[in-house]
Amino acid sequence: MRKLAAGSVAAALLALGVAAAHAQTQGVSKTEIVIGSEQDLSGPIVAFSKQLKNGMEMRVEEINAAGGIHGRKLKLIVEDHGYDPKKAVLATQKLVQKDKIFAMVGSIGTAPAMAAMPILFDKNIPHLFPLTAAREMYEPLHRLKYSFAATYFDQMRAGTKYIVKQKGYKKVCTMYQDDDFGLEVMRGAEAGLKEINMALAEKTTFKRGATDFSSQVAKMKNDGCDFVVLGTIIRETIGAIATARKLGWGVDFMGSSASYTELIHKLGGPAMNGFYSTNTVNVPYMDDASKNVRDWAVKYKDKFKEDPAVFSVYGYEVIELFARIAEKAGPNLTTDAFVASIEKFSMPRDMFGADEMSFSKTRHLGSNRARLSQIVNGKWAPVTDYITE
């Protein structure tokens, strides 16, 4: 009887230990996995965040309709940071303390992400696949932070080197936003040129929010630049190219994935034809060559009453990544199990053209490769596959 009683006590303690372990995993219950995301729903890039949110919600609904992840439904809670780091701190505190999220997924913006990460890491919460190509999203190495697509630096290093070799440009110049984003673009271009024994012939900058680029463009034209790398986003890209065309300057321009959006040709019109950009996923046009993409685009449009965009794809993809990794982590989902799963995770290219991805204990960036596209007759068209050198 004493042996039987002792065995019963041991079994009970074991059961309590297992229950306690599950209870300590924030955001995971028998029926749900709660994840959070911070978007700009009221600030300067609200259009991007709206598309991101749509793509994320679409994939969450599909996953839940198919039974969830090991029987658990995904619950996505989106908070607005207005692209303001101070608001990002408040949003993160709310998601962590009130909503009890398991992970932060697909948040947008470098500065808001940097503000959020310390709060998350203090509570053992992963920061996953943010929509920013800054190296700080996976460096320095931390067990709870992972990014998925090539950085601005890697994009511009490879893209600049490739196109200069192919086109034979002799005098490469750059115009970039005077902040961390612009510096990353410039430094990437500089590094790519250095690999082929060249250097930037002219560097000119502008302040964030600028609308007049006539002096910068005139200077580069007068200096004889035959190729210009742009550290610009949407309005500045359109403004710089439109100014050049008004001056009768037919030089080639190239931007980063920050300017790879259908808004460039929709808002800029025919003057944008010929513009190059690096990118890590394709714009999902309604008449895409792939039937799978066309079918997905129709489904998206039926749901949200608008055409999908490249950020719609990003949102869809980050949820897909999270779900696959959580599935491989097994039914006993904990932060440690998730981290162990992602450190062995790999995924082939998807239907949207995203590169194959892989992670490890020391590799927290899914892919460091980008491809080159160009606006041709008012639409983005791929110029290269993923550039390997």
C-alpha cells in the first residue's frame, strides 16, 4: 500500500509539473495560441500596414478553418504604433501584460521594433519576422529575434554590383535619406562597388519629409553620373525620378525593396518606366502568370474589396512561417520548443517567389539574397533570379 501510495504521489507531482510548465507558457492554452503584431494604422505608412494586416488575417483565418495548429486556433491581436517608438512601447506593454501574447510577429518599422524588443525579451517572448530590412532585427545574435528577408545592405551590395557589371556604368552616384535607412542603402551600394574596384562618385542626401529634390538631381546630372542608387521610399522615389525626367536627364535609377511597390508606377505614371529595384517577393498582380497566385489574388480581392499588394504577401507569409514552425514544435508548445524548432527549420520557395529560407542557432536571418526587378510598361517585371554573387 505504501508503494502504491508513493507511486500515486509521484504521478500526481509529475502531472502537476507538466501542467505548471504549460501554465508558464504565456499565450498558449488548450484551444488558442495568441500572437501580437504592431502596425502603423495612423501614421506615415498606414497603407503598407493595412495591406500587411489584411494578409496576416487572411492566413490566420485559413489556418483556423483547417483546424489550427495541433488543434489550437491562432488569435492575432494587432496594435497601432503610428510609426512612433514611444507608442510602440505602450502597445508592446499592452500586448505583453494584458493580451498575454506568445510571440510578436510581422511588426513594421525599425525604430518601433527596437523599442519593443527589450520589453519582449524580458518576458521571454520571441520577436519574429518584422517588416524592416535592418540588420538589427537579427544582429547581434539573440535566441528570441529572427528576421526573414535580405537586409537593405545585402540587397544593395548584390544589386549594385550585378547591374554595374552588366550595364557597364562608369560613374555611379547615390541620393539617400539622411537617416539609418538611407545609410544602409548607401553602405550596401558602396560595398558592392568596392568588390569590383569601384567607388561612389557622388553622394547627396535629403532630410526625411523633403519634397523638393531639384538641387540634388541637378548636381548629379552636372557631375555626369550615369547610374543613381536611391535610398528612398515612395514619395521621394517618384519625386527624384520625375525631377530628372523634367530636366531631360534619362539616367537609370535603382532603389531597394522599400521602393518596390505598385504605388511607384500607379502614382508616378509613365516617368517611372525603367526604374530598377531590388526585391524579395513579387507583386501579386491579378493577371500573374501563376494560376496559384491569380487564384489567391481573387480570393484576397473578394475578401478585402481591393487588389492585393506586395505587403499583403508579406503579411500572409509571416503567418505562414510562424504556423509551420509552431507545427514542427509539436503539441506541447513552449518558447523553448519553438526556438528549438526554428533553429532547425527550412522552407522552399513559395508561389510568390520568396527565396528559400533556413535558420539555425547562429543564423537568425532566413535569406540574405535579393533579386532585381524593373518597371516595364507600368508593371514590375523580374530582371534576375536571386543574385548569388
